[in-house]
Amino acid sequence: MDSCASNKSEPSRKLMILAQQLRLYRPPPATDDANEEDRRIEEAAGKVVSQVGFPESSTSVTQGTCERFRPKRAAVLICLFEGDDGELRVILTKRSSKLSTHSGEVSLPGGKAEETDANDAETATREAKEEIGLDPSAVNVVTCLEPFLSKHLLRVIPVIGIMHKNNVNLFPNPEEVDAVFDAPLAMFLKDENRRSEEAEWMGEKYLIHFFNYQFNKEKYVIWGLTAGILIRAASIVYQRPPDFLEQTPKFKLPTVVLKGTTMR
């Protein structure tokens, strides 16, 4: 990827300090009033948070044909590197139009966990290698954020990795990815080229954020889960809230769901 190519081959002091800072990060403790059975289910499935990053509590859904909710696990890689101007940038992809879900949408490299994956970091880096040809050895994984809940109710773990060498060649898999590009991480804290739409999940209203972005004359819209994850990541990296209202109330996580249930 041309934008990742620069003359820098050694870790900068800025990136080393950032890596030390992020290794100390601990997700905020989750609080809920789930009963003993719900806590048992939640412990087995893992704590899940909403697509905008806040902890969820367990609530039963009893209408219709339902099934016990045990979210499948996935991980995405927030791969940060330092651009030629010194700003932090993140690698993004435009998903292939051939894919059955989220086709043509902007996303972070990543995917569902496999039984052979040792942890979330391995899931994220393995998927990044499969999708964009990113060598896992080129990425220094420093921390994982709290889980998010995807539109299709996947438990998604954002994994932050730092790429010290920017002259890394990427080889997008055309079956999965139409384009690879990067964006400044700080843009996800600015109220520029952004809009939002109100949505509702189990009675709780929240905002879905959309960021318009242009890279090498190509226009992209970064929204939904990906935007929510990057807002959270940018807030942690820069240690400040965004310049706009996130509206991230506490969402409810069902212990049972209607078959085929999705968030917006």
C-alpha cells in the first residue's frame, strides 16, 4: 500500500511511548443487574458491549421463536502507524462487493475466530494476513479493547497493534477486499465531514456515526461498528472525548433472541 510506504524503518519515540501507554490500558468494568442464570450465560459467552462500545446487561426476550443467545467471537485489527507528517494513521479496507454480508462497506481487517486461534490477537492478525497480506510479525500487538456487538450479533474484540516499519507491502485478497487505504486516527474525534442517525436497540436509543473520507480521489463512508470502534480507539489513544455527542447509553444484551435477529 503506497500510503504506508515511507523512509521510516525504526520505531519512533512517539510510537514507543504510545505502545507503553496502551499496554497499561484496561477496559472499564462492566456493571449489570443480571440474575444468577444470566451471569452464568454471560460468563460462558463473555461480556459483550454494544456497537458503540458500552457494556450491556442481560435481558430475556420471550416472544416468538427464540434461541439461547451465545454470541460468536470475532476480532478486528486496529493497525496504527506513523505517517510521513508524524500523525497516527489506521489501515482500513473496503470489503469486496462479492461478499454476502457488509459487501462494499469500509471495515477494519478481521473476522471470526477459529478454534485453532490462541487468542483474539491471533484471530485479528491471522485475518489481516488473509485479507490484506499483512505479515503478523510486522505488527506489535499492545492491547485489546472492550468487546463490541456487531449488527449480526457477533462479539467483536478490537485489537490494537502498532506497525513500526511503514514500508510494508500489502497484498489485498480480491475475494475479500476491493481496496486498502488508511486514514488519520484523529479524524474520529473531530466533528468534521460527519453525520449521525438515531437508532434503537431493545428500547434504548443511540447514534450511528458516519464519516465521509476521501483517499487518492476515492470517496469512502466509514460508519456503524467500524466508526464506533475507531471513535473509542481514538479517545483512548488521544486521551480525550470526541468533539461531538456520541450518545452511547447502556444497551441491553438478550439472553435469548429471535432467530435471525440483527441490529441496524
